[in-house]
Amino acid sequence: MTIEQEDQKRAEIFKTLSDENRLKMIRILYKSQREMTCGEVGNELSISKSTVSYHFKALRSVQLTNTRREAQSKFLSLNLETFAKYLPGFLDSL
């Protein structure tokens, strides 16, 4: 990846993280240290499951989260590799 591509990736990540709900979702996943469903995250934030799903789609698009489907449930987790590469130390600041 070129320096320009790396900078573009960083800009996309920062743009995605500029939403307060997304930061809260990342914090919840980080502090839980486990996979969580959209419903669990929504309950923590008092927002609808569909709103949580919308925000996780944005986070997933820049590879900040992973989604694993099992039957009707989606399990969400942080993509620690992306954080380590582009945002070292960020999670510890939460």
C-alpha cells in the first residue's frame, strides 16, 4: 500500500469515528472483551437494534469491527489488527 493509500485509509477511519455513538460502541466492545450482538450493544446505549446495525456497517466498512453470523444473530467484535496498525494506543485511551 502506498503512503497516499495509507493516508486515505486513515482519513476514512477518522471520518467513521467522528460519530459519538460509534465511539461508544467501540468502547462497549473493548471493555466487554467479548463478541456482542446488536441487541446487547443497543441495550447498553438505549438505541434501536437497527440503529446499532447501521453504525456497525460503517465501522465494518473501514475494518474496525468484525461480524460473525450465527443463525439469526450477528456477533460483533473489534478488529484489533486494524486498531494496532492505524490507531495504536487508541483503545487504551477509552
